[in-house]
Amino acid sequence: MKEFEPVIVAFCCHYCAYTAADMAGTMRLSYPPNVKIIKVPCTGKVGGVHIMRALEKGADGVIVAGCLEGDCHFKDGNVKAAKRVSYVQKLLDEIGMGPERVEMVTLSAGMGERFARIAAEFTESVRALGPNPVKEAPAGRARAAAASS
Ligand code: FES
């Protein structure tokens, strides 16, 4: 049987986290291809709805990665994002999915190594959790299931 390969969505702010991910690439540090990066202007633009939608649409885990505290280029977007992530974690806990599928991290632009390590560790922790139980079935499978019932 094929090993479960988690899909991880990483919302990375343009100024620090995305640059750190880019630096990881420049430094030829490998991190799992499971991590799909979505560049956002600031993590302050990432709402709970975006995180929940990512989980609904197929992500097994979500990382919100922003600037270090005090370094947000939009003043306090990362602080707001941390509060939203915490709220989503509580919701996930209440519905029995576990809060571990969503994580907030902060990085400076020069932390390529840290980005690669976080990406690898988070991928492994989500792999251990197993597939996200609420993600939509792929369209083909959903149609086949509907046709057979
Ligand atoms: Fe990076 Fe706001 S600009 S978190």
C-alpha cells in the first residue's frame, strides 16, 4: 500500500517567511515537496476562513508563516494571524480533528534553514496524524461514489 503523503499548505508572508523559503532553496536545503507555498502580502491577510477552506479543499495541514514578532511590515499582522490560528486550533479541537493540523510560525528572511526544518517536522507530524478526515473527495471519486449509491 502506498504511504500517505500529506498535503501541506503554507501561507507565507512576502517579506520574511517567503524569503526564508526562497533562501532554503538558494542554500540547496531540501524540504518535503508536500509543502505548497501560497505567498501572501502579510499573514494579517490570512483569515480563519482561508485556513478552513484550505483544509476543506484538500490540505492535511496548514502552516501560517510570518515575520518575527515586532518585525511585521504591516505593524501587527503576525500578531493578528497568531490569534486567528489559535482560534482555528480551538475549533479543530472542538470538532475532534485536533489542533495540530494548523500551526503559526515566525521567521526572519534569513532563516532558510529554520524554514526547511519546520517544513520537514510539520510534514512528519501531519503524516503521523493521517489524512484530514473532512477534506472533499476528489471530483472523480465523489462522482463514482454517487453513481454507485
Ligand atoms: Fe510578514 Fe506581516 S509582513 S507577517
